Amino acid sequence: MFDTMTFTKVLGAFCGALLIYLLGAWAAEELYHIGGHGEQAYLIETDEADSETAELEEELDFAAMVSAADSDAGERVWGKCRACHALDGSDGVGPHLDGVVDRVKASIDGFGYSDALMEMSDQVWDIDALNGFLENPRGYAPGTAMSFAGLKKADERADLVAYLLTTGG
């Protein structure tokens, strides 16, 4: 029942179907991408200055958010940090965060900071730097040893910074 002719017919049908599929894909590509990859037909003008102004306003808004933030809510957010950090001056997996606001980065003696933070040791943990680091630690300091994913909500970051300010952090 299964002879050479049957095998040839099956292989021919498979090759024919593949050919039809490839031709159909090519035809659809040509139909929906008329003109190839030539020059763009129209440009949407954007004002670069508007994006810079928006970034500046966002930074100013975070400082305003911190001043209006709820430190009690920040204490609840602190629960995510408590596993590795302390506020009593003792280091754990991470350095203590007692007095961290406006402290020089990588300045705790005896703590083994990652190279990424050691390169920033001439900078200060101001409110904006804390905002950037808390939002995405690995994006802010690529190569950091901190494995925390970050706080995506700006109000949680503001509450946490307000809590750190009220506790002497």
C-alpha cells in the first residue's frame, strides 16, 4: 500500500503547499508594504523643549509629592526594604539607611558596595536620586548588587522617602 509513488505524491503535495504558503506570504508583504523602506511620507513634529520641561516638572513634582506624602504609608512600604536594610545604624545584607537622605553615596565604612555604587561615591542621595534608584535600582545603577525590582508607583516612593525623612533616614 505504501510504495514509492505514494511517497513521491505526499512529498510533492507538501512541497506544493509550502510553495503556495511562501508565495502568499510574499504577496501579502508586497501588498501591505507598498514602496518598501523608502523615505517617510510625513513627519510628526515634536518640540524637544517640551519633553525637557516635562522632565523638570516631574522632578519638581516629586519633591512636592514628598512634602505632601504620608509617612505612615511610607512605614508600610518600608516593610519591603526591612528584609535587607535597617534604620538603627546596623548593616545587614544592605547598608543601613539611617540618615540616607542627603548622605554621600557608598559612604558607610566597612560595607562592601558594588562597583556601580562606588563609581557614584562623589554624589549625594538627594530626594531625586532616591526617586530614581527606588523606581528601578538596576536601571539607575547598572551592575548594582541590589536585587530589588523597584517601586513603580511614584506615591509609594514619595511615602517611603517621607518616612525616611521623619525617622532620621
